[in-house]
Amino acid sequence: MVNKNLVVNILLSISAIFFIFILLEIFLNLFPMFTFYYILPKGLFENAEPPLDFRIVPGFKGKMVGEYNVEVDINSEGLRDYEHKPTSDNFRILALGDSLVFGYGVNLNETFLSVIEKQLNVEIIKAGVPAYGQDNELAYLITKGMNYNPDVVIIFYYLNDNDDNEDNTDRKVAYGNLIQKYRYETLSEWRLYVYTKLYRTNTIRLIRGAFFNLKLFFDKNTQTGLIEDKLFFKNQTQKSKEWAKTVALFKEFKNHINNSAQLIIVYIPDKKQIYPEKYSSYFDLNMDVDKPNKVLKDVALSLNITYIDVTKEIRDLNQSNLYFKYDPHFNEKGHYLFGTLIADELKNVIKTK
């Protein structure tokens, strides 16, 4: 009798947990702002030939939902942008970057590229693609970007680019979702299907994130294992192994563009760098909050590439709420401030028609 009751109690407990799981999943789908993370719209991407790996689907229409609810409209060239003519007499800037350049969480006319475009009265090809690194951006430049005949090419750099360039965070598309490339290549078809379904499950992602944050709370030395964590150490230089691939890619950009367009590198600051006091547990005595900026500046100077960094200016302005609360991207306020500061810097280094 005892054993029978034990089995019944275990089954009831499992059923209760499963029921709660279903209720929570329904709740998080109805109110995605409580998931505390961002997830890319399903169907936004399709696989592409290497080295691009993936690209945005031309003509896609959807929504980015989380701490925000904004429309995503992709043009016929696979860019979150208006349509551009093959040739133009306008002064053209080709802007390359990842999800911050894509404008995750804000409307197209609120992105910092739109702010720059308006303030400089130029035409900007907005070629930001979430999860791209300089390796993907270089491939895009060669295959499509230079067809726009840009007067200026701007590479917007963000901290996770080094990991993207080293293939640590490369992605592929499975069943309409952007997932880790190594899982795409190693899982059997049915396992890949199950993984992809679980990958889109809000409850699992929420629990996983909560577990990592709990581990971080009890162990301040917890790190993600990514290069990004190492870029803040004071002993980092452009010759460090963490920078090797990224430096090589910037050299390729320089060589490929040659004198056909002006090349500029713009640093996009991370939330930790703008509000270091909120991340005091992340930085230790061996770290420098501005170390990635300094190394990238040295890289740009060594390659004779114009470099723009407004991290200190933003931090000194001491403005609150420039990023979403949980999502790591700029919000509308952050986009406007960053775009305005970058536009002012560009006025000093480029000559428009």
C-alpha cells in the first residue's frame, strides 16, 4: 500500500508540475514582457551560402515582442530599410553591424541610423543583421554592399563581435529559428526538430536564465566562457589571441575597400560600460571598463582607419534608462542620444556632397 501511494503521489506531483509549466508557458506567450530576454521573430532568417551562413528573408513582415512591440518590415534586398535605387547621386553610407544596428526593439525611424541619416541629410544603407560579426559583414560587403557604390563604409563594432568572428556564437536556421550552428550541424533531424521547439519555449529559457543568474549571485567568478568576458582585462592588446581574428578581418576590410570609399569604425558601448556602478560585481581589479575601446582604437590607428567612440561622452552625461531594462539593446532614448553624438562626430571626419 505504501509503495502504491508513493507512486500515486509521484505521478500527481509530476502532473502538477507539468500543469504549472503549461500555464506559465501560456502566460509568457500572452505577456512576453515577463520573459526577461529577447528572441528574434520566427521566419526572419533563412540559410545562406558560407561565409554568410544565414541572411534576412527579403520581404519579411513580423513583430519584435518583449519589452516592446514593434513592426519589422524587410525590403526586397533583405534589409530592415526602405528601398534603395541601384545608383544614386546622394551621398551614400553603408552601415554594417549586428542587432544594435538592425534596431532591435525600436521602430525603424527611431534607430540611430535613421537619426544619423536625418541629421546629416545623407542616404544610409542600413545593413545591420542580428548575430552578424565582422566575418559575415565582410562577406556581405563583398557580395552585395559595394554594389551600392557607397562613399563611406561604417563598421559598427559591439563586444560580442569577437566571439562571432571566432565562430563561438555562429548561427544557422532550423525550422524558421536562428540557433547555434554547432547544434545545427551535429544533431540528427528529429533531435534538431525537438531542440528547436524547446529553444522557442519561453518557460525553459526563463528557467535557464534564472539558474545562471542564481549561480552568478553565489559565485561572482561565474562567466559565460565567451571571449567577451576577457576583453576587459588590463593585459589585453591587439596582439592578444582574443583579438587575432577580428584584427585580421579589419585588415581585409581595409584591403578590399582600398580607396573606393572611406572606412570608419564606430564603437557601440555595452550597458556595463555606461552604468559600471550597477555592474561592480562583474569588474575586478584586473579589469578596465574601457579596455575594449582602447584596444579597438589601437587597431584602427595601426590600420589607418578612422575611429569613433562616444562611450565616455554618454557615460559623462549621466542619463538613465538608455537601454531596455532586461534586453541589452538601446531603447528609443538610447538610439537618439547615440545617433546624435555619432552624427556630430561624422560631421568632422566626412565630407558630404
